[in-house]
Amino acid sequence: MEDYYEKLNEYYREKNSTVKCKGCKEKKILKEDNGNLMFSCGGKEKCSRSFKIELSQYINYNDILHEYTNFINKNNVKQKDKDSITKNLEDILKLGKKQLVKTNDIANKKKHINNYNDLKVKTKIEQSKLLNDINDPEYSGNVDKTELVKRYHSLNTILTENYKELYELYENPKILDIMISKGKVF
Ligand SMILES: [Zn+2]
């Protein structure tokens, strides 16, 4: 893939620079069609740089599901056929899903949620212990009650900070594009 990205860069560099090739002074030829990018410097002899890029292709996971539902609804598909179409679609999407999980680092997000939930439970338990002591008229611990109140609030702060981190993780939009064919360079 590295070669692919390098060539992509080269293509757009050529496109956004001079109209004529610096080497042979011929007019560059750039073509874009059907997911292909073609470049030729226009030269024929010594300087005749040219390459073709087949772009990676993507489908959008949600679009596919949406189109599928539309198709089923519009065409009055029989239940039996519906089942087999669904089965096929699921097989295709299964691979896509794997890709999306990887792209969006979903496993890592789940870990963060679990960590946050653990912390929340622990914090709540700790806070209820503190509240008990704070409200107990016969409290006789070594720590001063004002200190207990401070601790109670600082636990809130820690929880809020962690929640913010979790929220930021989710703020980034999910990528739902699945690569169905890898780009190539010729
Ligand atoms: Zn040239």
C-alpha cells in the first residue's frame, strides 16, 4: 500500500503544479475515470513518465443496510427469498464489520467503558461510606469531617474527568466505510 499512497501523492503533486512536464516541456495528461487515475508527462522519448492508479474502493456499511431494506420493502420479496438474501448480505457484512471494528478501535472503546463503569461503582461505594460517616452523629474516626466532605467531592471530580475522557473518545465520528478493493499501481 505504501507505493499506492506515494503514487497518489505524486499524481496530485503533478496535478497541482505546472501544466507542462518540467523534463520534456510537453503538456501533462491527467485522466480520472471509473476509480482510475492516469498520469502521463506527455513526453515520448527520454522523459516519458507515466503511471496508472486503481483507487481503493469503499462501500458504506449503513448505506448498504439502508438500500437492502428499501429493496425488500419495494419489491415485495417472499419470506423464503428474503431469508436467503439476508443470509448472503450478512456474510458480506460480517467481513465488513471486522474491518469497522478494527478501523474504529471498538475493542479499545469497550475497555474504556468497562473501566469507567468499574470506577463508577467503586466511587459510589466509597462515597456512600463517606456519606455515612459524614452524617453519623457518633462518628469517631481519626479523619476530620470536613476532610471527609473534601474527599467526597474530589471523588466526584475524578469521575467527571474520566467521563470527559470517555466522551471525547466517542465524539470522533465513526468511520463506516468498508474497503472492498485495495488500490493498485501500474
Ligand atoms: Zn516529461
